[in-house]
Amino acid sequence: LDRPRIRNAVRSYQKQLMSNVKDDIIELHKKFKIQYHNSNTSHMSAARDIPPTSGQIIWMAQIERQLDHYLERVGHVLGPNWMKHVDGRELKERGETFKEKLRQANPYDLWLREIEAQDITFKNTIFDIELFRGEKTRLEIFVNFHDRLITMAKEVRIMGWLKNVPRVPKLAVVK
């Protein structure tokens, strides 16, 4: 690497790779600005029966993982002391700022405050059976669950699986 021609070729390649990483981080930032609820990911999560808050936490964790991967690529391109390099230091600062935005936009805390503010008690029976008389007498069974209670149970179940959620509130045993 002592020859000027080789050194220039390496620098040129490094600049190209650094430019690609900067562009990738900018795209991640745009993705984050769109927000989860306006993204295609939220529609796919709903189709897979993943509730909104859990879906957003998973989405944000994926963004953070991608950001870490991009910063790791910078380390591979610039070497072990990549944070001392001008471009490396700039990307490291951008990455840390972006991670701070991700941490501040934590949907878990908002969800937890909403859950703790709700009164979660079962005042009626879970199932309601009604008798219908007509040509044929028949019994129909109805479930007395509200949609928000079902969604909350799904949230608790999925958040229990996630590693980056600090604590999941205890409802009843939700399996």
C-alpha cells in the first residue's frame, strides 16, 4: 500500500463505500420520519396479527440493527481506528444522534402509561348465551371481550417474546 497509485485507488474505493453508507443511513432516516403507522410494514404486521405497539417496537429494532450494520461496514472499510477518521467520526456522530431519536420515540412507555391508566376488570361473564325462538329454537354464544382487551393481550404476549422490552405488565396468564 506504499505505492501512490495503490493508495489512491484504495482512497477512491473508500470514498465510494463511505458515500454508499451515508446514503443508506439517510434512507433509514427517511424511513423513520415516515413513521411506522404510515409505512407498508404496519399493514403487513396487521395482516400477520401483530398489534400496533409491538409492531412499532419490532420495526424500530430493525432500523437500529440496520444502522449498527452500516456503522460496522464503515469500520470494515476504514479499519479498526475508524472513529479517528474524519468521515468515520461524522458517521459515528450521525449514528449516535439517530439512535438517540429512536430511543426517545419509544412507543413502549406511552403504551405502558395507557395500560396502567385503564381499568382492566371483568365485570360480566366472558361468554353470553342467548336463546332464540323462531322456526327453530337455537342457542347462540357471544364473547364479551372488547377489541382493545384482545389487542392488549396480544401486545403482552408479543412483548414477552421481545428482548428489548424492559418489563411487560402482568395481566392474567396470557398464552
